[in-house]
Amino acid sequence: MFNKYIGQTPNTYLMRYRIAKSREMLVESTRTICEIAMTCGFQSPSYFAYVFRKETGLTPQDYRKFNAGSQNA
């Protein structure tokens, strides 16, 4: 039923939500990658980096560097 209304499985929805929140935190905070991973519910920083790169094409570190100035724009 979830899939019918949302258009994706609950697991996919949750993972994408976690990635979206982590993207915000990478740009808007100075927390470490490890802190962000744990705050967003990932088992480990390495799993977070794997999933993040799979979804965005960038590592969390590269995403942060690339978007460092965008919060002030």
C-alpha cells in the first residue's frame, strides 16, 4: 500500500529521506561525517559513505566541499 501511494518502497523512502537530511547537514553544519552518519541513522560512516555515493555520485566529503559556499548564496 505504501508503494502504491508514495511510489517507492518504505526502505527506499527512508534511505532517500536520510540522504536528504545528511545533505542538508553536510552543507549547514560543521559536524563530522561520522556524527552526521550516526545522526541520520546509518550503521557506520563507511556504510553511509557507500549509500551517499550511490545516491549522489559524490562522497560526503566531496559533496561538502562542492557545496561549501552554497548556503550563503
